[in-house]
Amino acid sequence: MNRTSPPRSAQHVRSSVVPSDPIADELRRYDDHLRDVCGLAAGTRRNHCRIVAQLLRKKFAGGVVAMAKLRPADVRRFIARQLGDSPSHSAAAQVATALRSYLRYRTICGDSVASLTAVISSPVQWKLASLPRALKPDEVQRLLGAFPNGRWPRRGYAIVRCALDMGLRAGEIANLLIDDIDWREGTVTLKGTKSRRQDILPLPMTTGQALADYLQHERPATMSRAIFVRQRDLRDIPITTAAVQKVIHHACRRAGLPNSGAHVLRHTLACRLVEQGSSLKEVADVLRHRSLETTRIYAKLDTPNLAEVALPWPGSES
């Protein structure tokens, strides 16, 4: 018998130990920081961790994360690879935001990362340079006419009306509960919104009718308090933000419209309010913008008032 060999039980324990992944551990700690310290939503945290994971796995290849070995040139090359030859502003902003967030976290951990942060440039975007994308009145009618087609037509119609009539975001629609609707007062209470506050909004009649029709005739009998539920593996579960966007995408496709999401329907509501003479403050209140700066883009859609302040074209008679 070889006395130097470990007992069989020790060999079994040693072989059953799962090797640790330093990068996975690092990402777990970073995600905890984003959740507990920064208070970021799950979707934002996933996006940040996805981008940071690509950087760490490219540089450290599953080994120990040593920030002292990460050079500005590494960060610069990583950004270039991520964005490719024709980067969009949105993609560039996501990469820059995620990397800056991670480096701030490493600063809290005691690392000196000033040289790394310095190579992360903010993507250039001219304020108010573009118009918000919105549906025209005839396109709205085509979208609403896409129902009652689809697997769950009443649910889809109610989701579209929530975005189109109230300007709700996809996440806000997904998080709606039965208890959030006061049918007697005709109001909807939004909790856990993007601005981290509770808002009470009037419930338009068309939206209320669509919700009531879905709740009475199509929603599965379930113990869930979520308004919108879906069936998966013979279980009724609350609908997700991604599922809300998919419902709107499919409706647009059936209507022969470009793929649109809840944000386009929010823009459509804002444009309709501006055309009807609502002030920017009123539009900001409906969309629940915390700052009027966010709402200023819709001023470019007020064509009659803009025509009154337009300067004459050089060389013209007026």
C-alpha cells in the first residue's frame, strides 16, 4: 500500500470541488454593488455586466482579475472592437457608460484607474438634432386595426392602448398589478417607475375598456396579482418587459409598419398632445419627465408656432 496517497474519501472530496471562476466572482461582486449601492434596475445591471465581462475575459482569460495589468491601450482596443467600423451613438454610449461604471467601482475597491478612465471618450451627440420617431394618425389606426389578430388579441390590444393612450413604458406595463387600478376613481397608480417614485395617472376610457375586456374574457384564472400574465410550461407567470416589446413589434408587423416599441408609442402620444396645443409642461407631466430638458425635443414638432418665429429666407420678399 502506498502510504503517501490520500484516502479514497479525500480523493472524492477533492474531485467534487468545483473550480472557482475569478471573473465570474468579480462580476457577481460588481453586480451586487450596482444593485445595493447604485440602485440600478436588473436590465441595466445585466447590460453593464455583459460589457464588462467581455473586457475581463479578453484581458484575463479566466485568470485572476488584476487591475494593475490592465493598460489604457487594452481599454482603447476593446472599445474599438466593440463599436466596429460604423458605431451607433447608442452602442457607443452603452459601452462608455458600462466601462466608466466599472472603473468607478474599482476605485472604491482601492485601485488607481485614472489613466484607464481617461481613454473612454463620450460619444458626440448634438442636443435636439433629431426628431422623435412617432406614428402618424393613419398608422395608429392601422396598428389598432391589427387586432383582433394574434394569439392573445385582447391582451395585445390592452398593452398597445396603455402605451398609446397613457405613454407607459414597457417595464411599467409589465409591472401593472390588479390593485394599481382604481376603477371607481378612474386612476392608475404606477410604482417603481424609472424615476423611482409613485405616480397616479388618469385612466382614459379607451384604455380602461381594453383592460376590462382583457381581464373579463381572456386573462387566465390565476392567483397572480399581475394584470398581464402569460402561460409557460402550463404555468401562469407575469409578463416581462421584453414580452411587452415583442407584443408591440408583432402588432406593427401585422399592420405593415416598421418595428416599433413602447417608446415610439410614447412619442406618438407626446406629438398628439403638442399638435392639440398642450404646453411642454403638460407633456412632461403626462410622460412623467423629471426635467423639462427631456421634453424640449417635442417643441420642434409644434409647426404652427415655429412658423411664426421663423426668419425669412435670405433674398425672399418677406
